[in-house]
Amino acid sequence: MRDFNLTIAGISIRFSAKSAGFVKRLRGRYRLFESAGNGRGWLAVINTAGRDFFNSALQRSSVEFHTPERFIISGAHFSAGGDMRTRTIDVFVQESLVSFDGFLRVLMSLLLPAKKGFLLHSAGVSIGGNGCLLPGKSESGKTTLYRKLGNKYVIGDELIAVHADKGGYYISSTPFWGNFRKGAVNKTCGLGAIFFLNKNRAKQGIMSITVSESIEGLLKVALCYTNDSVHAKQLLSNIISAVATVKSYQFKFNPDDSISKILSHFSA
């Protein structure tokens, strides 16, 4: 067996697989998130299989809980069974980076709530040591801002991990970037504000929004693959807690503006 360890938003997972070639490819893709491992994280045993092994008709990945501790993850090209108590997972996945990446996204959305966190369709930036969430669906401007600001400021441009630690909320990079690009940075910083993106060439500026509007906005872009009521309540509770710690705004910006002008909005 070949092992490699990933740590994402403070969650450590040791992956073990027979295929040395597949592990080498995974290490190449997730290099920025590879860690030495401390033996206290999750253990995931990877079994590779061909297309015929999976239910390619599945339109959406899902997580089902058979008991409060045991769960099943299903997708078009992956499936896994896990146990929350022993923190072990048996993974069956098509031997491709896309398939494994899909599984890892679902897994992280499942594990983050235990850290009072969640996985969010959002860009993230760090400016002056303050982390800012920039949630938004496709075409809202996440990738546009990344191209403008670059790795100096950007934490991620597609999926951001939000999690509690040391008495506050933090945002962390994940390996999941737009257009299936390999992770460009691995950063963590304290959550300072939430800016809901809106590309707008006619009108620019920042407007405060209410706590309830912010919660509703985050629920629309939070990743959740299960109908389990306990998990859903935990996700809602985590979002409410995170929103309560910072101010939220709507951010209308002109994608043609200069870097300096865009940055000025965050310091206003």
C-alpha cells in the first residue's frame, strides 16, 4: 500500500492505496495540502475500479446516514462507507483525478461541520491580515477577482472552508479551484467580513445587509449533500454562528476596475 496525507482546514486524512501510480498523480495535484500526518486524523483506504463498477446514471452526489455514526457517500464515479467514531473510510473510486476530486469535495463538506464549519461556493481574500469571504454562484465574479488580485491576496476562487478555531472563525484555502485548476495557494486567516459579489459596470459600491440576508445568502451557496436532519441543523447552526461574528455586505464591483480601486473597497 502507498500512503499520503492531506490536511485541509485543519482536518487530516491519511489515504492508503495499492496503486502507486495513482498516489503519485494525487500527490502532484494536492501537493500544497500534503502533510506529514500525526496519526490522529482520518484513515481512508482507496480502492480503484472501472466505470462499470459505478452507477453512472447518478445525477448528484449524496451522503446517507445509516446510523448517526455510519454513512455512505455515493457519486457517479465513486462510493465510500465511513464511520464517524473510528474515523475510517473505505473508498471505491474510478482511477482519475476528476473522480477523486469529486469524492474529496463531498467528504470535506461532511467533515467540516464537526469543526463548526462548512464548505462554501466562495472566493476568499486576505487583505492586511483580514480574511474576507466573497460568496457567489457562477458568473458572480469570483474568478474575475482572482485574475485581478492574484495569489498575493487570494485564498481561493471557488470553494472556501469556513471553520471555528481558537475562539473565532477562520477561512482556509482548499484544493478546489475554478475550472479544475490545481490549488495555487494554501492559506488560513481570521474571518473579518463577508462580501456578496455582484459584477456591475453601471454601479459600484458596498452596502450593508442584515444578518438574516447574510444567512440566507450563505445557505444558497453552502455545499450540502445530505438530507439528514441532524447534519442540516448543524450546518445551519454553524452558518448562523459565523455570520454573528462579522459584518456582511453586498459588493457591487466593476470587473474592469484596477487592482488598487478594487482593494480600496475592502478598506473603506
